[in-house]
Amino acid sequence: MTRLALLGSPVDGALSPVLRRAAYAAIGLPWTYHAIECQPQDLPHFLGTIDGTWRGFSLTMPLKLTVVPLLDEVSETVTRIGAANTIVVTPSGRLLGENTDLYGMMQALREADVTTATSVTVLGAGATACTALAAGRELGCDQAVVIACDTGRASSLLGPTAERIGIRISIKPWTAVDHHLAVDLVVSALPPHAADALAPLWTPGTGTLMDVVYRPWPSRFAHAAQEAGRRVVGGLPMLVHQAARQAVLQTGRSPTPVAEMLLAGQSEIRQVA
């Protein structure tokens, strides 16, 4: 039996198992994929006790940052961003780290015809915010605004990442968000409902909102942005593309059935809604 899993907390109701099982079924691999609750303090022991039946792991909050020093080797993308969401377990048991969130975010933006953004605002200060800064840099932004509840924590976490990526950041408190929505690209790297209270702050204009939430969808924040004239990109396309890239790395098979994964995700969301 070949096993893979999503690690993090909370993972109850996570969509990743649905997407990955759809991918394995489409390419004819009888592999298993489950969601496992895991806190940062439990991760070293867990990774130290895995056996040869494991092929890899997906990582969600709050493990993407804390996992990096536990890995045997990491990609250049992980080094730049400072976060990993993918582990490939080699036949010899080595743990290889990758970040496919950036790939997923860029693919979702490109599908929505977002190919450039010189002004970017990021809401949040976690691992996904680090990825958003890297995406902004790839789109041509050299100075971004970060909105965070805890500006001190945001500075300590995002500052080194921004320096490695080559983007300057200006960190603003939550109360300043209404002054920084009129930009080319807003990325909400916040968990479900965390941006709901910001919905009334949208004013008519152009630009794009990428909201990493995929359930409930559309979020109140995304719906208000669309009503105000913004292009809106949801979290499901990003999730599907990053999961597809993970599957390529962990199975060694390409291309991954993205269409089947997307349909499975949409079906699951409708059933739960």
C-alpha cells in the first residue's frame, strides 16, 4: 500500500483528499490519501517515524513554516519563500521539500488573464502571504503593502521573505485597509470569514482580487469586490493547480488530470454547501 496524507490543523473538511483521490483514480493508481491532524510540536516525531509505505505529504496551516528545518533538502522556491507545502519521500527515506502554492497561485491568476500587477496589497501575514508576495514580484511589483493585525509579527515573518524575493514591503495595521484596496491586485491570504467585515470597504474601480478561500464561495469579501467592478479569482483554481503539481512530483507522472480534479472539487463544494 502506498500512502500519502495532508498534515495540518484543522484539516476536518479539507478538500485536498477529494482532489488527490480524483487524480489517482484518473491515472489508475491505487494509492491512499487522508487528512491527519498534526500540530507543529508533533511534526518532528511524526516525520521521524514514517516507514517505506509513505510517498509524500501535503502541508497546510500551521506547518508550512515550521516544516522547513525538518527537511533533508528543499527547492530554491522554498528557500526564497521560507515555506513548504509539499514533501516528497524518496525510496531511501529522504524528505524533499517543495512549495507548489506559488505555482498554483500563478496558474490561477494567468487563467484569469492577470499577467501584470505593479501595485499589490496582501491581507494577512502567514505562509500564504509569503507566497502572495512572491507572486506579486513575478507579476512585476517591486513594492507591496501588507495589511496585518499584528504588524510586529508580520514584520518578523515577512521581512526576511521579502528581502529574499526582492520586493519591498510596507506593513500597515488592519485599520488602514480601506486606503489600500484601489490597486492592481489584492490578495486575501486570510482564512474563511476573516475578511467578511471588510466587504463594505470596496468602492467602484478596476483591478483584481484573489481570495484564497474556496468554501464558502463566493466569500462576502469576494462578492462585494465583484459588485464593485473587480475581477475576482477564487481559491479553488489555486488549490487544484498546486495539488496537481504536488501529484506530478510525488507520482512522477505528468500531466496530472487537472480537469477531473477541478470537477471533483466543485462537486464536493456543492454537496457541502
